[in-house]
Amino acid sequence: MSVLTNNLDLFLRLFGQTLQLFAISAVLSLVLGTFLAALRVSPVPVFRGIGTLYVTVLRNTPLTLVFVFFVFAYPLLEILRIDNYVAAVVSLSLYTAAFVCEVVRSGINTVPVGQAEASRALGLTFVQMLGNVVLPQALRSVVPPMTSTMIALLKNTTVASGFAVVQAGNIRESLSEQGENVLLGLLWVALGFVILVMPLTYAQQVFEKRWSVAR
Amino acid sequence: MTAASAPPMIRVAGVDKFFGPLHVLKNVQLEVPKGQVVVVLGPSGSGKSTLCRTINRLEPIDSGVIEVDGQPLPAEGKELARLRADVGMVFQSFNLFAHKTIVENVMLAPVKVRKTPAAEARKTAMELLERVGIANQAEKFPAQLSGGQQQRAAIARALAMKPKVMLFDEPTSALDPEMVQEVLDVMTGLAKDGMTMLVVTHEMGFARKAADRVIFMSDGEVVEDSTPEEFFSAPKSNRAKDFLGKILTH
């Protein structure tokens, strides 16, 4: 317990960093991923191709590799200078967006095709159909896998430790420098992540319940 | 364009369509003048539903011309969306928006497509629901309604766009028998009010009573095009005789 109480400051600060990194990347990946899913179901073949290419390239590319690209290779292109924190946000967002895209797309596929046909027959544009009819109905089947994707993102933030972006993944280093029991410290870090996951799981239950009524 | 030379509401000329190797529409010709009610009959697999769906381009065609109110169907995009807004469609499986209430279903397209203010759209929606006899169901979700009520709501939803023409794709085929009549009554009312309608159906009673013209399709071809009296009392082709023999004997 003393490992935690003696370093409470450190724990709170670095878990705060984790939360920040997670929150920014979550928002960005949800927006980008939903946009990519829209591309993948659009009537325009070129858009579908772009979406498919994105997912093919980024899904299951090792996250470390994505980080390496944005921290070390990307600066060599001399386009726009970004610091390591931004590189971490970009890497996590782009990587997670590929998974979000596929989760949203599978949700879209659960909505009967008649819903889209009725929208089109009424004169709704593709974007109106997606926004007003298809996505709202896709949401409810998307909630459980989307929660998993977000939990994976939360834990993936620790990869940033290797690239000088400080968050909960760096607690071990700091403890070891101070001569604390590192293994015990890691247990507390693990518990910290469990605590962070709990509200996500709770949110999943709330959304599942709310959206299951509306049908 | 002057009234004298007004184009037909629907013109289908030389239309062919394939599903893979299957030739589902074979050189189909059809004109529906303004105000006419045309019923399309035929055995299943004859292409009548496909024909109905090509008219607002839910099914693209492989060759030929389709015009609505003198305007050829544009390719997929904003312009096609505008044209579809003027063509009401009623589906066999209703396709009401499952996550919206009945009145929201009817309001959605006027608000989003026609940019009608919500209050006005709701008022019109309630009037339409009144007209099809389900105003008291307005705040329910589609799944809470019977099939007949859902289909009447779907008709109200299509009418809310003030369409120039209504397409009905087997509107009563998914209904329990006791609910067929309530939907047909609404359709008969529409026909009497002068709506231009193309109705794919198996309801011979409706064809006799409400249709100005009967089209008989078989194997992707328009085989007969005549008045209901003529078609039911003296069909010209063997295929039509065979079809009528099968359905009128039971």
C-alpha cells in the first residue's frame, strides 16, 4: 500500500495523462472511423476503395510501427512539424479508426436494406439517409464491440511510453528510480486500468439499455 | 411545356434488365398518363416488382429509357434524390423507420428534403394519418402497430412528400388477410382523388374496381395491356388465360 500512498501524486498525474491521451484519441478515432465507414458503404466506388485501402493498411499493423512512423519517419518528410505528443495522438487515432470503421460498418450491415431503400425512395440524400435512418439504428448493435475497441485504445496508450510521451505506462520507471518495489507498483497500475475500464463498461450498459427501447 | 403536349407521368421505353444471366425485363414499353391508375399483374418472377423499382431507380436498368413527368432518370446523386422526392413508393414490407414514431416517420422527409418547418410538417403528418385512419397511433413505434396499420402509415409517409405519382410494390402481400381491405380502401380513395398510380399486386378485386388499365407481365415481358373488363373477361394471350385460370379457380 505504501508504494501507492507514497507516490499518490505520481499515480494521479500520470493516470491523468493517460486519460487525456485516451479522450482525445477516442474522439478523433470515433469521428474518423465513422467517416471511413460511410466511405465504405457509399455508392461511389472510389470512396469505397479509399475506405477499404485505409482499413487494409492500418488494421493490425503493429501499433508500435505506426508510432515509429509518426515519431521518426514522418518528420523526415518535412510536411508539418509535430511533437511527440501529437504524434502519439495521431498514431493512436489513425490506428483505432480502422477498428472503429469496421465496427460501425458491421453495425450498418445489421440494419435491414429496406430502411435505406425507403429513405432513398423518399428523396433523402446518402448523407441524410446515413445520419437520420441507418446510423441511429446501427448504434445499438455497435455498442458492445465499440466498447471493446475503446478499452483496447485505453490500454494501447501505454505504447506511447516508448516514445517519450509520459502517462501511466511510465509509472514503473519512476518507481524503479526511487527504489520502490516495482512489481507491487505494477499491480497498482493494473488496478488503475481496471478502474478506468469500469466507467466504459457502465456506459456500455447504459447505452445498450437506452437504445434497445427505441425500436 | 404546354398542357396540350403534357408528357406521360411515367414513360418506360425499350427497357432491358439483367440479373446476371437472367433477363428480367425484356424490351418493356409502358406509358402511364397523368391521373391514371395502372395495375400490373403477373405470376411471381415475371419482373413486375423489378419494373416498379426501376421507375425510381432503386434498380438501375441496363438499357432503354425511363422518364418521370418528361424528365429522364438522372444517375445516382442529388438530382436523382430530387426526382425520387416526387415519386412516392410503398413497399411490400412497409419499411417504416424502426427507431422513429409513426408521426416522425411521416415528418422526416418533408423536414429533411423539403425543409418544411417541423411544426408545419407535424400538422400535415397528423392530417395524413387522420386520412388513413391511424391518427391515434401517431406516437407509437412501427413495431407496436399491426401490419395493416403500418402499411397505411407507410402510405401516409409517401403522401407527405406530395408526390406526382405513387408506386405500390405488392403493398398487401405481407399482410394478414383481414388487414388487406383496410389498405386497399386507402388506395382506392387515392385513386378516386386522381392520384397517378402504378400498382403491382395480386389483388384482383382492386384491379377490377380501381384500375383504369391492367398490364399483364410474364417472363419479363409486357404480354397484355388492356382495360380491367377486357382483361378479366376476354384475355387475349394463352399466358394470361393460364394465369387467370390458376388464380380464379380457388
